Amino acid sequence: MSADLVIRNGVVVDGTGGPSRRADVAIEGDRIVAVGGDILQGRREIDAEGLLVTPGFVDPHTHYDGQATWDPWLAPSSHHGVTSVAMGNCGVGFAPVVPDRHDELIEMMEGVEDIPGTALHEGLRWDWESFTEYFDALERQARTIDVGAHLPHAALRAFVMGERGADPGEQPNEGELTTMAHLLEQGLDAGALGISTSRTERHRTVRGENLGTLRAREPELQALASVMRATGKGVFQLVSDSYRTTNDDFAAEEFTLIAEFARTSQRPVSYSVQQDLEAPERWRDLVALAESLGAEGLDVKAQVAPRPIGVLLGLQASANVFTPTRAYGLVADLPLAERVTALQDPALRQRILDGHATLTSGDDAFAGHAFFGRFDDMYVLDDPVNYDLDRGQSLGATARRRGLNPREYAYDVQLQLDGRQLIYTPLFNFVDGNLDAVREMITSPVAMFGLSDGGAHCGAICDASMTTSYMTLWARDRNSEERIPIESVIHQLTRRPASHFGWFDRGLVAPGLLADLNVVDFEGLACASPRIVTDLPAGGRRLLQAASGYRWTIKRGSVTFEDGLATGQLPGTLVRGAQPDPRRRGS
């Protein structure tokens, strides 16, 4: 048979988790039409000798909700083999919305997800009010990848309850509950992936206010769960403070709410699981909860990250090691080049170092600034980045090995690369100074890859590259005892999250499914060091991170990236709700 595109001689890792095999892949239009041998000439051919051929990656946890309405590229996710994303996570988003409450939704997104409000004000066209109209706006924007979105609970409360919806102490009355349920049903009919919510104190608006969803009570959640059960549609995504609490009673209350939602809705549920410094063993309880609910026949997954989750510190980032000091504040607003010059002044340097020592150590230290003095938990980012952290290579350990004061060394490091050097400080999943907890999480039977936060934390976190580091860190670079088979890793990046959303038309290299594929030089795969760019609307700043090793990325049969460079093809679209397996039509 002939085809539009044939990928020859590659090692196919098909997404099932089963053994890889050498095979050719033929594509006609937007579909895979054959996998195996005896495939005739293609109108275009790619030689994948020595390369892996995988399904395109599916990222279930991103925040491109605003960006997806104006940006066709959705980087950095698209640079790391991702061909489908889910947005609208953690309860924040931009629909439904009353016209005079745009600022409220922007303040939520800016505060919770560190997306510049100026960029959102400039970029969002607001040619929608309802969730259905928002989906229509998403559908009008061509892009390199597919997007789907949850209906965000915080936006829903604000739309129905007005100002009361933003107050976690307020609860919807019976009429408001009915309206919320009706709007969720409309959203699901329009193609919402489900509904998301946030129950963590760490999620605040740019004004420092808690989200209204923080303490949503059982009647509100049960009303939403009942809609999902009645329609047989959607998934539920949430983040809860239960992962970080030391209060067993509070954790038990949150677990009960999650369990009752799963039982009432009878729909898939996922929640964030990470190892927190405040409660380093609580994550095990969350995994155990998912396992126990799974034993009841419920579909509950722990969204986990395959590496430590950390903040990037630097002179261009949202914060640097010396941000808290009053002396640094004297030059903080200068352009980067002028700031670097000013920071080289010996007198200012000493004032900043002295102020930092006072704030972060000794009897006069301020507890809220201790983070900025944790030099043994800071790592100078190399290029390419090594996410297999070793405390013996931390900034503090390196300084002492060189006979230097860690504080002074950190000061000098931040001036490197003309002030563009970044320092990585893990916040989660590295409490014990190793990745043992991470490995236990990602190998759990209830685990689902997640928490990349693509599109969010623009000046502080760049974790959309987790797809790449999942492969390199766990399937290639660990020792043989700790290594995870590449087939298992690819399954976690593809078919497993796709199936969670009911996206059965993707996530496998199989005839009849979407031709979403990566052709990967596994040995050459690497994450470049993140860098700050100012390409958002209104000159907004964000972190981008390139990758090497992705020879070709193919979306719906079109080659979208070659060796990391965009081809200009924009075959991506909006995915409305679940997608059936095309191989089963008519059966």
C-alpha cells in the first residue's frame, strides 16, 4: 500500500506498555493506517534507523487556558513531544464569565499560576461569556497541538454567586446549586473534560486572597458529582492541602470528600500527589486512598511528577537568592545589564550579603526567608540539565569544596552568563535528598503522569519538560536496579493519561488511531537549561526550555517539528470531551 508518510526502520514503543519492536509506520491523512513490514513507498519517507517511534505525549495538567486563545505554538510543551494537553486544572480558568468580572479571573490565574496579568489583559479577547462560547474561541485558533479543558470550579462559583463566590466562607444556596449543576451539564455537553477544583491554601489570587473553592462543602461537591453521574461524562481533577497537612483529622476529612465524590459521580478522579517538606510521608496516604477506592471498582489516580518540583532563582526570574534584602531592592528595577554592573560594586555586594545573612541565618533570621538561605538545596543548572540531583553537587557543597562561603558563591553564580544563570531549588519530592519517593510514586499502579503545569509559573518553574526528563532520568540514565523500562515510561506518557479522559483515539501506535507520533533519538535526548524570554503579550516574561533528541514530532499526520524547529504546520484543534476508539465503530 502507498501512504502520505512512512516512518521506516524505527523501534516502535507503541504505548501499550508491551515489548518494543522494529516496525514501519504508515500514515494516510491524519491516521495511522499500518504498523509492521511490507509497507509500500510513501509520498514522504522518514528513516528512523536507530530511533524510537512513540505515540505523541498527552499532558493532563497544564494551564494554557489564556495562551491557547492567541498562541499557536504552546511552548514549551510542544518542544517536548507533547501533542495533546488538558487545561483548566486546579479550578482556575476564564469561563464562564460575566463581562464585568474579567479582572477577577485574571487575578486568580495570575496569583495561583504566576502568569503575568499584563499579558492576560493584553492577550485575552474575551469574545465569550459561556463555557460553550469559550470553546468556540479555542476552536478558532490553529495550533501545533490539541487542547481540551476542564470547567474550572472557581470561575463557575464567581459566575453564579458573584462576589460571594470568591469567599471560601460562603456556600451556594439551593438556587445557586441548581444553576451550577445546570452550567456544568451545559459545559459537559459542549465538550468539557470534566470539572476541576482547588482546596489548598497555597492557591491565592494576586491580592493574596484564598480561592472561593478552598472549603467547598459536601452539598456543593455532591451536586456537581451527581451531574457527572447522570450524564455519564467527565472527570474530576483537584488539588487538596491533604498532601501537606500534619493534621490527621483534616486529612481524613479531605479523604472522605474525595471518596464520596468518586462514589457519587462514578467517574474518573485524579488529584495531585507530591512529597512535601511539612508532611514528608503524607503522600503515601494519598496513594493508599487511590488504591483503596480502586479496590471498590472506582477509577481514581494519583497525579505524580517524575522528578523534583522546584523553583528557579535568578536575576531574570520572579525571585533570586537575594530578593529579600533591602539593599538588593535598590537595584531590583534596573534593566538586567545595568543591574549586573551595579551588583559588581564591592560596597553594594557587601551590603546585600550582610542583609541576606541577617534575614536567613542567626538569631535575627526571619523564618519566612529561610528558603533563600538553603544553599544545600540549591543547584546550579547545567546545560543540558541533570535532574538526577545529588546533594554532594549542591551549591552549598560545591562552595565548601572550593573553600568558598556559600552565600558569596551564590552571589557570584547569579552574575554568570551576564546575569542569566539560573539556580534550581527543589520544593517537593526531594525531602530525603534522593529520588526514592519519586520512584515509588511513579511505579504505583494508581499513578498517572502529571503536574507539569505547562504554561504556568512563568517566572519561577519550568516543568513542562518533564516528559523528556521522565525518559532520560528513569528509562536511560539510572542504574540498572532503579531503571524503569522505556515501554512503561512511554505508556505513562501516552495511553494512560489519554484513557483517563476517554481519549481512545490517541496514545497508541496502532492502525486507525490518530497519527500523533514522536521519532526520538533516545541516546541524544536532553533538556536544555531553561531561559527567560519576553514574548508574551505586553512583553510578558516566561521561562522556555528547549530539548534535543526529538528528530520529528507528528501531529494528526503533519510534521510539526524537525530537530526542535517548528515547520509551521498547525494541525492541532480543540478536543471536545471523550473520543471513541475508531477501531470499534460499528461493532
